[in-house]
Amino acid sequence: MITGPDPSQIEKSGLIITADDQRCFLCGEATADPSVMWSGFSEDVFLHAACAVEMTLRLMRDVHELEHRTGHRLAWVQT
């Protein structure tokens, strides 16, 4: 989800999610709108756009390494 005012979301729910007063999950610096927000089991994660890209690349690298170490393809399962 992208934080900050989005007219289409305001009209539907009246809710605005803001990144103000939050810290980036990756770099720890303050965030502001617009930012990327992910909701997880225990908390919301806020990221600068560039940090979201960096984290995505790192996560995909880690999955790739795990696949090679285990010999199992985790990212995509053919049916």
C-alpha cells in the first residue's frame, strides 16, 4: 500500500494511512508520505520507495540462495 492521501480510498473508506511519525524498516530514517507500507502479523512496516526496492532485491537474493542450498524450488511451484 502507498501511504498518504488517495482520493479513491478516501471516498471508499474515509481512511488515510500516513507514514508521518514512522521509521523506515530498512534504514531507520524517518518516513513521510508517500511511502510503502506492508501489514504483517504483528505490525505495520513502513519503507521509503528506494528502501522497498533494496529490500525486495535482498529478499529475492536470499530466496535464490536458499533454493540452491536446499535443492528445492521455493519461489514457483508448477502444477
